Amino acid sequence: MLASAALLASMLSALPAMGVGLRPSADAWLWSGNGAIRGITIGPIESVRHPDRGYGSRAYERALDEAKSAGATWVSLTPFGRVSDLTPEGISMSFEAPFEENRKNVLRAIEQAHERGLRVMLVPHLWVESLEWRALIDPGTDDGWVAWAAAYRDFLLAWADVAREGNVELLSIGVELRSWVTTPRVELMKPIIADVRARYHGLLTYSANWDDAEATLVWDAVDLIGINGFYPLADKDGAKLDELVKGGDRVADGLTRLASEVRKPIVLTEIGYTTRPDPAIRPWEWPEALEGVKVDEAAQADAYKALIGPLLGSKAVAGFFVWRYYADPDDVSQEAAWGFSPRGKLAEVVLRDAFNAHFEVEGSYLTGGFAGKHRARTPWRYGWESSPPLFE
């Protein structure tokens, strides 16, 4: 009996690699046998002045080792394509290096993660050269949208092929594409998702912005609800930890409602707070846009505590990915000291505690009997209450 259970668990975890298509439902996550996601995003080194420090390098291996040491079980990789502005006619597949070089390095990066027992989410991003938000992309006309959809299809399928070749466990089909997937234009996205499924047979998600997830219209076509969760936890500066925790409870309650309505689990494809006073008030503010900032590790750590605690206690949340570490952990040129990275800060202590705590989703409807390896983890030291059962 035990041998049969072990064999079944092994077969379930191998489904994506075996090329077996998964239905876009909560069952897809259950049958994947992946358990809870304890994830860290590892960003590329975004400068040609830093060779041999990006994905696939020896430096990146150190980043993976640090992630695993912290208790991570997943990493997220974020290759980019470039568009010129918010009315793009196409997508450049080269970012800092030619596409074929990036492709090779990302495949090697996936392999290096798998060698360490880490699962991988691949999240192809769009970089807008005008530094405007990708969520506002609008080609302007029906013909423009058709051309844009064709360009995006080519971009996404190129990375879906990488995901298939690298046996990636989870692929995001887009990031913060509000003007597309919360509008009737979504009908141009649905065939692209079908084309991705024909090429790649692992799990699919989409990375919605935190404030438009309920309006997103692709949840029926993917396996997990994905949200970039830069949630504000209070509405005024100077909020104390107990106020922030109430904000975290509100976030968890909202996620439970959404998961119950869609009847699929949620993965927070990005969470994070900057290292400055009151980071949980306007967490979407980009570090490079701020000046004269005081570094405040305690405030960042409190924001992490307030958000993560309720997530651990939610049966709706399959896990989360922290935004972000970098492919060379020693390269400090990628972000200001007050940036998002928790590495070497008080927030990293909170993160380590969370990764080594029990996730309520383990042992719930999501994972059946195949997630036992984390059941011995310790309780979350900051305390949380278990949420009621989902999908009763």
C-alpha cells in the first residue's frame, strides 16, 4: 500500500514533464502534487556591464543556494521582452542580450534550480521603454489590437517552448495586462492561451495586479488565480503592527471570497514591501522613483509579518513568491538600499520563519495526501487563525 501511494505521488508530480494536459480547474493543482508554494523571485542582472552574473551563471547558483537555505521550495524567473511605448506594434525578444542567448541562459537557470530540488515558475514580462505601466498598453484600434495580439502570441509561445523544454512546473501567461484581460479585448487572449496549452502541458496562471484580480476574465482558462499582491495594509502613515495585521486579515478574506467564486486556488505571484518607513501604505511605489529615503528594516519586516501571517492561515492560498532577490546575490547595483529585496534584512528573518512554518493549505482540499513532507514544520511564530474550509 505504501509503495503504491509513493508510486502514485511520483506519477502525479511528473505529469507536466510527461506531457499530460491538465484541466483548467482547482483539480489541476491537486493532481500536480506540488504542495504549498514557498517561493522567491530571482530577477535577472539587467545590465550588459555585468557579464556572467545573470541566469545560468555561477553567481546565480549562489542565489539558488541562498533561496533553498531560507526554506524556499520554488523560484520564479522573469525573462523580459521590450516594447517602445503604450502603443506597441511588436515585441523585441532581445533584452540586454540576443534572445537565443537569453533562451539558453534561462534554460540553464531552470536546470540549475531543478538540480537543487526547486520547482520553477516562468513569468515572461514586458518592459516598456517609455517607463510607463504595461497595464495601460492600448494599440488604439481594432486592427492595432489584432496586430498586438499576434505579436504577443509569438512572444509568449517562444517562452512556452522554453517552459516545455525545461519541464517548468508553472507558467504565467501574462503580467498586469489590465487593458486587455479585464475588457472585451480578452477574446483575443483566449486563443493564445489555447495555443500555449497545445505547446506546454504544465500548470498555467496569469499575474493580475492586486486591484483588478476580481475584474480579470481569464480565470476560466488557467489553473490557478495569480495575483501580484502589493496590497496596502493601512491608509495612513504611522500605522502600528496591529493595524497592519488587520489589513492583512482583510486581504486574506478577499482572497478567500475570490477563490470561492472562481473555485480555484490562488498563488500570489509577487508579494513584497520596500525597506522604508510605512512601506505598506503605497507598496507599489518603485524604489528608483523615490529620493532621500530613510532605510527602515523594521517597517519592512512588520509589513511582511502582517501580510504573510494571514496567508499561511488561508485554505485559499496555495503560496506566494517574494519580490525579489537577484541572480547575483552580491550585486547591489540592481536596487537601492531601500528597495524591495529582503536579503540580509530583518524581513529575511520573517521570511525564513514563514517558509519553515506550516501552511494551512497543506493537507486541505488542494493537496490530498501528497503534501506530507511539510507537516512537521513549526507553527508561525507571530500567530494566525485557521480559515474555514473552502468550497463547502
